[in-house]
Amino acid sequence: MKERCIRCHTILTSEDKHFHGIRCHTCEEDYWYAEHFDYFPLRCAWRYICYQVRWLWCASSAGLGICLRPVLRWLDGKREQSNARRER
């Protein structure tokens, strides 16, 4: 029975078995990258900044929608009045 990678289930070569054990070369590179760079302080700071900007954007657009609702109702009322005048 051929041994397979525990992550992607590709058949391991003898080189993969010798250098990486139970993972293939590609999965081992992914694991190494995640281990060394995924929690790199600058990357964590960038993720945090992106999260905050996204949160501020969503919160401000929701707040803007709430603030503009009375203005939109007033404009709809004006439009209905002008349409009623045209129909006469």
C-alpha cells in the first residue's frame, strides 16, 4: 500500500518521506509558511488595521443610512406632491 500525504492525499515519493515525513513537499511548504509568517507582527497589525477599517466603513454606512432616512422620506413626499400637481 502506498503512503499518502495526510493533508492532500497525494502519493508520497521516497524523497518526500525522507525529507518531510508524512506530508508532501507542497503541504510542508504551506505548513512552514503558516508557522513562520502567518503570525508575523506586521501581518497581524495589517489584519487588525483592515478589520478596523472594514468595521468603520460598515458602521458609518449604516449610520449614514439611518441619518438619511428622514431626508429620503421628505424627498419622496415632495416627489409625490409634484406628481399629484402634474396629474391635475
